Amino acid sequence: MHPILVRAPATGASLAALVVAVALGAGVAGAAPRQPVGPAPAGPARHVVLIGVPGLRWTDVSAAATPALWRLARHGSVGSLSVTGVGPRSCPADGWLTLNAGARAAAPRTAAGSCAPLPAVTEVRYAGGTGPGGARRVVLAPAQVQQMPGIVSSNQAYNENPAWGLLRSAAGPRGCTNAVGLGAALALASRSGLVGSFAPDPAHLTQADAARCPLTVIDLGALGPGPDPATGGQARAARVRADDREIGRITAALPASTMAVVAGISDDAAPHLGLLVVNGPGFRSGLLISPSTRQPGLALLLDLPVSVLHWLGRPVPSGPVGQLLHRASRSGLPAAVAGLIGQDTAAQVYRATMSRFFLIVGFGYVALFALIAVFPWGRGPVRGRRRRAVARAAGVWAAAVPAGSFLASLVPWWTRPHPAVLLYTMTVAWALAIAAAALTGPWRRDPLGPPGLVAAVTLGTIALDVMTGSHLQMETPFGLSALVGGRFYGLGNNAVEIYAASGLLLAAWLGGVMLSRGGAGLSRDAVLNRAAALRRTLLVMAAVAVFTVVAAGWPGFGAKVGGTVAMVPGFLVLLAGAAGVRITVRRGLLIAVSGLAVVVVFAVVSYALPGAGHSDIGAFVGQVLHGGASGTLTRKFHSNLGSLTESLWVLLIPVVLATTGTAVVWPGRVRAGLLVRGYQAVPLLRPVLGAIWLTGVLGWVAEDSGVTVPAAEFPFVLPLVIVILSSLPPRPAAVRPVAPAGEDERRAASTAADPGYL
């Protein structure tokens, strides 16, 4: 990227623009460029053979250990597979059922909560040993999964809108499918459990069987737990080698124009990204990419059923949430595989460190500022001055940590030794750099200056990352995770309120700088200058609002529903405060629904104009029009409500929200004298804090993560409030009234006569 030279005076507004430009440039530089995506092949395959190996990962594969699979990958397209289901760990049966229904599904667990064995399959025997029409029975015979009706019934509680039998419908009107293995039978069973033709072992599958039916699904069996330290992983490696030989035998006998797919369709002992290889027409020597994730090399298990339908020329219904797989260009296979292994490494870092990170931040920040408050920083007037300076520096650094965690991904830490250490070391270093810029520039004298600059960097980094694919956010603590599986692009629930607060603080800072230039006095010119300054101020603040909302909510960018619903009212409250507009009941109601109205517009655009970018909000419009929306809404409602029962600590969040809300609205009633002084010294402080609080509450209601959404903004907002209040000038000392002439002499005489006077 070429450097950009900007000449501008060192004013708050212009320097803020410069900082935003630098942050946006960093986001563009750090985001991996999107690979050119080829068009999805229009039904090029006469046959599809899907081989499932539950638990198979890219770390199991190499040219020496698995030559057949490596050869298939070299000629085909490769990717990682997110197999996240309705629970944190996906069992083999869950993966097969998800393929069956085109929606997340799960089989019942054992009494201990572990994965149950795959359901038994019973062959359907016809009288006289013949099939329908007198045909003789063959090795692949009709069969029945007796537990299937019970599985269908148990999945109603998840509200995932499964379309049972979706995968088997890819075979067309004839319904000719081959299910080889117990898991394959689950994948191709009807709602009642009927399987078209079944064989218990891949050895029974012949070339004639594969050519007879357009769709064959094969279960090679789960790999089981990961490498055992006691055996050095020898048992797992032996199982992988055996599966590789079977894959080589099967793929060598496939008929022409066959799409061969090998997928690690579930987890083993712990959540991981699975292996995915697609070899066939339109998928030669490439990298898989899916609109579901917008991440090169990453696809969803849900993408496979709809892709199989498309490959076999069958119409794709509107209900399934998966998307068609595409091929992107790639370099050599070893480099591509190294990148895919890095994806899983980064996901494991997120899984292992995210909870501890937020515990450290939550309790560590409280301990840090408590220590600053009680530590003796000297005597006399210097004590308060030093304490305020230290609190200010610590607050700016603490608030810069989210932006620092995203900027850490400018370096591919997931490919280096000790990736977790590198990620968090770079996070701390970036936060220190941002804090140094915030505390040393000409804006440092403005109470909103350092917070405004931190907000500008945070907003710019996240917005540009969202607009270019969300690559910096993947697997960072405030970002997104492929193992969580809820969102792979746009804004995650850990970052949405931080992003919204950044936009609000930046708008308030720029607005305050511009309002201060409006002039004073009662002359006509002074009044006109103030009116013109207010118009310019509102225009700049509105521009920040539009940029923030569009980057987060536009279908091709963030496509964030709940965040947009929460952000728009917050910006309107801030703009009303800057304009001096009183919020009446009627205006309040209009503000409350404004975010929902914007989301409806974005959703209709996403659904009606596919070129705007596939997104969840467009898919939801399709559900509203074609059915299935009630299940989505019910699932999100239960998820939101369930957030209150995740742990005892979660119950503190509503208390903190209520306390902070009371302090923001009525600081005098809770004796927050310093906040009262802040409102007097910084005109836009009250409306911006009110807008941030409102956005947090609306985010709680609108996001499926519920009460944890506003909690994620505390490590960002509360340190910045400390920074603002620490930047206020000290309260002037009480001035002792001047005594009349001669009073000092009389007082001195009285003191000498009566020492108790003092």
C-alpha cells in the first residue's frame, strides 16, 4: 500500500480525520484480499460420492501418511469445515443428521451426556427374498433406522427448522441413493427412517453400485479421540492410514463426471475444524470458499447438502441456511494445508484462552483502578495530580486493548510458535502504541480528546475490517470464532457494543470540537456563527453515524441485525442532545423503532438484490416469506433468556447496568459529584453517556447473546469514563474572604491573649 501524505493543521477535527485514515489503512493492509470466486458449477456432476470420516482433521493428513487423500486434495479443492451443532461438541450422529436435514441437528446423548452409539439399521426384507416387482435382493438393500422418528421428535426443541430428507432429495424423482455404513444411513433416511439402499461396509460397494445411483454416502467410521500421549497417536494414525486406503480404493473406481467429497463431519474428543476436500468438475486445484463464512478456505457442514443438490441439478429450497460452495484460486497444496491447519490452531487458541482473558480483564481492571485509588502518590496537591495522571494513562491503555487485539492479527500469529503468547503480547503492545498517541497529541488537553482518538482507532479498525471480510477479528477475544459457529463475518457480540460506543464517542468528540468554535456574544453575527457551527457539527456527527451504521448493517459488510437495531437510536439520542432537541414521548417512540426500520430496509435490499451480498438478514426475509421465521425467532428468544443463567456472575450485569444508568441520568441522586462536574465542563458528555447506555440495553434485547452483550462494552467504556473525569481541572480551593483593614492586627492580638482562639 502506498503511503498517503496528509497536510493538515493540528486541530482536533483534522487530526481525528488523520487518525481515522491511518486506522482504516491499517485495516485494509491487514485484511487478506478476497480470492476471485468462480461461478458455482451448474449441475456438472452425474454422480456425487460423499465420504464422511468423523473427527478427520488436516493435521492427520500428509503426502507420506495418506497418499490417496493427498492426491485427491492436490487435484481438487480444499478447505476447513465448521461442524458446530446445537451444542458445544458435535457427535458423529449430529454431523450425519445435519447432512440429512440441512439444519443443525443432534441425536440423543447418553445418561452421562456423552455421545451415544449410532442408531442400528435394520434391513427391510421382502417376502420370498425379492424386492418390489419381483426383483432379486442385492447386497445394497432397503433398510430402516428404527430410532429416526424419535430423533425427529427430539429435535423440535432446538427450533432449527430441519428439512428431514433434504440430502436424499438430491437423487431426484427416482430416489436412488446408496448408504454405506450406519452414519450414511442416518444421512439418507426419511422422516420415518426408510433408507433406499444400504450396506453395512464399504467393501460391499461396487463400481456398478456407484454408477447405478446419482448419490452415494459412505461412513468410514469415527476416528475417536485425538493423539494419545501414551501411544504417541499410533492408534489414530493407523486408523487414518486404513481410511486412506479405503478412500483410494473407492475413488479409483468412480465413474466419470463424479464429484467426490471427503469431509470430517464432526468433532472427536474436542471441538476442531474438520477436513474438507471436493474433487470434480469445477473444483480442480483450488481453495473452497462459501458465502456462509466469507472466509477463504472455511465452509460450513450446512453447505454440503445444498451444494450436493446443486451439483446434481436439483432445485435448492429456500429453507436451508447453507450456501453453495465455490472454488477460489490457491498456491501449492502444502501452503494451502498449512494455512488450514493455522485456522484450526487459531480456533484452539480462542477456545483455550477466551474465558480466562475476560476473567483477567473483568477482575484485573477493577483491581488496577482500585490500586491506583488507594496507592499513596505523594503528599499535598501533588498526590491528586499524580493519581489523576496515572488513572488517565491506565484508562486509555485499558480501553485500547480491543483495538490492539484486532491489530495483532496484522501478523499471522497462528502460524508462529506459541501463538497464544504472541497474540496477547502484540495486543498489549498495540494498546500501548494507541495509548501513547492518545496521550501525546494536541488533543490531550481536551477531556474528550484521548478517548476520542482511542474511539477513532477502534472504530476505523473494526469498520474497515468488517468491510473487507472480518479477517482481523477471527479468533481474537473480542472477535469471531469458527468453533462457536454463530457468525463468521461482520461484528461478533463481543465487539458490537464496543464498536457502537466508539462511533458515539468519536461523534461526540468531533461535535464538541466544532461547537467550541461557534463563537460567543449576542450580536447578530455571533448568533449566525453559532447557528452555522451547529449545522456543520450536526452534519459531521451524522456522517460518523451513517458510516458506523452502514459498515455494521449493510448486507455486504457486517449484516448485523441486533447491533443496528441498538446503534441507530443511540446516535439519534446523541444528535438530539447536540441540537438541544427535547425528547418527548412521541419522539422517544420514533427513536426506539428507528433501528428496526433501518434493519428492515437492509434486509429487503439483501433479499431483493443478491449483488448486495448474501447475509443472515436477507435469509430471514426468505424465511418470513416462505416459512421458518418462527423457529428462528423462538431460538433467539430462548438463547437471549438463557444468557441470564450461564453463571452466577452474569446476574451482576443487570445490577451494574441499572447502577450506571441511574448515575448517568441522575448523578446528583447517587452523589456522583465528579460526574456532575463532568457534565458542566463537557457539554456533550451527558448525551453521549446516555446514548452509550441506551445502546447497551437495546443490544441486550436485540442480540441472541442477551445480557452478556452490554457486559462486553464495560472494559472499553468504563476506563474511558475514568479518563474523561480524570482530565477535568481540579476543583478550585475555597478562597478565604479578605479581612477589613485592621482586622488582621486585632485577630493577632486576640490570639496572643487567648491561645485557644485557633
